[in-house]
Amino acid sequence: MLCSIYKSSKKEGAYLYIPKKDDFSQVPDTLMQMFGKPVFVMVIKLDGRKLAQVDVEKVKASMEEEGFFLQLPPPPENLLEKYKEQKAQQK
């Protein structure tokens, strides 16, 4: 399965995977407004491939069911909570 990957011009670390290059017909308008102007990154073959940030099977399933997959960046690490956990473990 081939897919085209685009990065968001508005949201750092957000990527949109679609089955056909430049065919955003399956992507909801509200999502496209949030995403901004898509910036083409590459076309890749998903079969037999590992992706750095997401499970390739989730990408395939989402593209088959919804016509696209949206990859969002992980939430920022809460350093205060991490510090509290470390202190609690030291006691």
C-alpha cells in the first residue's frame, strides 16, 4: 500500500497520511482548516515498513476505514509531575 505524507503548516509535528497524492477529498474540512496548507513530504510504501512515531498497521487501518491518518506529536512531558514521582519513589 502506497501513501503520501504531508506535514502541517500550522501545527508542529502533525502529519497527514493519505492514499493518493494531493487527494484530500476524504479529509474533513474542519481537519484541513486546523492542519493548514499541507506541505508534501514523501510517498512511501507501507508494506513491510516500520514508522518512527506510529504503528504502520494503525496507519493502514485508518486509511482503509476513513481515507486518511492523522499523526499528532506526543504531548509535552510534564516535568513537575515527573519530579514529584521521583521524590515519592525516594521516600
